Amino acid sequence: MKLYVGANKLVTRMTLAIKQDKETTRYDAILSNVKTNQPLATASFAYTPPKTAKLYEEPDFESKLVPVGKEAPKFSLPTATGSHVELAEALKGKKAVLVNFWFHG
């Protein structure tokens, strides 16, 4: 992060470079009309969401779990090699199957 200070000893510009793997993301901010020692009313910090905003409600994931002892729904998953494996195939001759979800790329 670089901060640029003007003749009035106030920060007038900021640059931030974030490197991740081979890519760099850069953020720049130019500050204007910066004032110091100005009285601020509490209302200056109030936030009013847009009228179209909806309150976020977390989904009920518990209700979607398969209860112990109940048969799992049939599904098919892609493999890393591009083929698919079905639950029924994986269960042949076994009491249980552990499905490990992971992400690639």
C-alpha cells in the first residue's frame, strides 16, 4: 500500500496492489475535498438501505439433510477425469460411501 501526502499534510491518494499467484489486482483511490477538525453530526454516519433491499434470511440447511437410516437420493457426480460416477455404482457391495466434495481450478 502506498499513501500519497499533499502539501497540506493530508493523504490525497492511495494505491494498493495485491498479488495472488501470477496475477496482481490494483486498487486506487483519489481523495478530494478532505477536511480536518470538522464537527460531524451522528446522522452523518446513518445508513439507510435502498427501498428495494430485502433482509437476508439464512436458508434452513438442516431441513435438507437426509435423516440417518433413510436412503439417499440417486445422484451422479463428475470425476476429475471428466467421466461421471453414480451413487448406486459406488455402493455396490459396500455398506457405506463417503462422498468428499472438492473443487479444482
